[in-house]
Amino acid sequence: METTIGIDKIGFYSPEYYLDLADLAAARQVDPAKYKIGIGQDQMAVLPPDQDIVTMAANAASQILDQADREQIDLLIFATESGIDQSKAAALYLQELLAVNHKARAFEVKEACYGATAGLQIAYDHLAAHPQSQKVLVVGADVARYGLATAGEVTQGAGAIALLITRQPRLLALQQPTAYYSEEIMDFWRPNYRDTALADGKFSTEQYLRFLALTWQDYQAKTNMTLADLTAVLFHIPFTKLGLKGLRQMTADLAASDKDNYFDYFQQATVYNRQVGNLYTGSLYLSLLSLLDQQQLPAGARLGLYSYGSGAVAEFFTALVQPDYQQHLQVAVHQQQLAQRQRLTVAEYEQLFQQTGLTDDQDYQIEPQSPQAKFYFAGQHDQRRIYQRKEPLHS
Ligand code: CAA
């Protein structure tokens, strides 16, 4: 049997509080259709004080890891642009919380929303180069924060995606070669002294589409494939309208009757993103999970994936859907998690928004408040972050 490498399991966690964007529109005196249609978002996840990137990643990864995984992972990559420490990798807290064995490399990567794709491709190369290695855990966890009453406010969100990468994966086999492009631009950034991002909003959307054109063209040149070789195309989804623009750009030359399938799949691939908002580096993989969870894909379907991280780096790659992949998803867990979230008023959201991003060096304690979370952030003691697990890990 040919050796394949790819995604064997996907876990997902997002905060258990959300704001409906119709409520935000009313508070900001904006037509709700601008948010729901113009931006293409319905709700956004709001981070409570008992969660951060580490606990969200632990909550996502604990859904998928069993004891054998914990023993066999020898590389743990934590992708984030919402780092909690300038030096120590969030991967180390995660390794401890998840009881992943110590004979593993564990580190953090950053390149805006591209980080998890960098992690995924490193994982591929690691398994391809080291026959004795068996499993790699890649997580992407972020909190998208632009600020109250800013243009970016409606595109906030938070959450984590955990990907277990193995040989003979049960969900998706990654394909080589891939196409990538990088260039130093100022479309979105967050200097060290800020806990909210700065964005040149319109410019950032133009760059996303320009990098898509460049990587897609390069991908076709490298592989001789065309759009007809792809069953569906998935995008980094900072907000669903931008992915839709990407798909319109890619399908511009197709006859109307050939376009429908791509747009139908796109709609299925954005069901979760519309409810959660921007996950930054996890957003492409949340879109992937959304498609896999909603839709029965034909055997051997080839997916195109477009990853974009401001600053900027982009990559276009493809993956083959594996037979019987549906037996290895946790659709009910994901749907229940979203259905059980608590709706906030705008005043409650604004209060929570102002509480997070603490920079104080004093000791403080935080009580657990997220009912479905197994892991929570308990506060700070002696300038050390304290993480707690509510119940023992199951095997
Ligand atoms: N009914 C329906 N649609 C309406 C409407 C109404 N009443 N009013 C406006 N709209 C439409 C507009 O026509 C527009 O649609 P098009 O883009 O198709 O023209 C859309 O709603 C948005 O309107 P504006 O352009 O006026 O929106 P804005 O100026 O308020 O800002 C934004 C939009 C630039 C995306 C802003 O939300 C922002 O800065 N977001 C953060 C930056 C971002 O997400 N960039 C994405 C690329 S960078 C990246 O991908 C990395 C990452 O994750 C951040």
C-alpha cells in the first residue's frame, strides 16, 4: 500500500459565550444586513476570563487524543498569533495538560493566520523524513481582537483546532507539491504593546485575493491541475464574504452550470465559521471541519485549501478525502458544543472584552465558568500562569 501522510483526527473548541451580530448591529447603529450579508457572519464567539489559547487548545485536543496518541506524538506544534509569553512556548503548557510524553519536540510558531499551515507542512516533512516517528500534534488557537466599535469588530472570534497528523490518515491525505508565496506587506499586525490587532482593512482583503491568484496560478503550473480536478475549495475565513470573493475569483471563467457545486460546498464549509467568527490560524481548518461534518463527500474527493497569513504568507495545497472518513468525525460533539453556548448582551460582551488581555503583574484568581471546558485558566501566582484540569484525562 502506498504510504500517505495527513490528517487523522480533528478536534475543535470555541468559547461557550457568543454575541449575535444583529445585536451588535443595533448597538453600533448599522444595518444588520451589512454584517449578515455584506460581511457574511451571524455570530461571534466571546472569550471568558477562564479560557485562553492554551486552555482552548487543550479542550480541542483532548477530544481526539487517546493514550496511544499521547505516547506516540514526538512533535507538538502550537500555532498562534495571540501568544501569552514572549519566550516560553504555549506548546509546553499544552504538553503538560494533555500528558503528552516528554520525548517530543514542543514549540510555538507564528505567522499570523498562516501558522497552522506552517505547522501542518512541517508535520508532513517530519513524518516523511523520520520513518520511526509516528504522530504529530498541530494546534492552532487564537483570539481575534480588533477593539470595541472598530471596523474589524464584527470580524472578531476565538477558538482552537487540533490536528493529529499520521501515516495512513483516516480523514485526509495531504498532497505534494504545494505552492507558496511570501512578501513583506503591512496589511494586518499587532505590535508588542497592543492586545488588539491593527489592520489596513481594505488593503488586507486585496492582498488576500492577490496572494490567492499567485499561489493558485503557481499550483496549476507545478501540478498541471485545473479547477476541474478539485471537488471543492476551502479558504482561510476571516469572515465568510472574503472566502466567497476568493471562490468567485477562482471560478470566474467557469460556465454558470459548472459553478454551482463549488458554491454549494462553500456554503457547507462556512456553517461553523459563521457562528464562531475569525479563529485566525485555525479558520481554514474550522472550514474544513465544517465541510466534513455537514456534507457527504464523494470517495476520493480532492479538496483545494488556501491558507493566508497577513504580513504576508500564503499557500495553496490539496488533500484527498479518505474512504469512510465520516466514521472518524465527532459531528455530534461539535454541534452540541455550539448549540449549548450562552448568548450575551452587547453590554456583557463589552465587559468581557475589557476584562481579557490582563497585563497586571499581581496575583489573581479566576473561577471556572465554561461548563463544557475540561481545562481552564485559573489565574496568576508569582507571575506564573496557572492552568487546571477539571477531571482526569480519559484513555
Ligand atoms: N446590506 C448588505 N451589504 C452591505 C450593507 C447592507 N446594508 N452595507 C454594506 N454592505 C457590504 C458592502 O457593500 C461590502 O461588501 P463588498 O465587500 O462585497 O463590497 C461589505 O458589506 C463590507 O462593507 P465595507 O467595505 O464598508 O466594510 P468596512 O469598511 O466596515 O470593513 C473590513 C470591512 C475591511 C473587512 C473590516 O471588517 C476589517 O478591517 N476587518 C479586519 C481585517 C480582515 O479581516 N481582513 C481580512 C484579510 S487579512 C486576513 O485574512 C488575516 C486575518 O485573518 C485577519
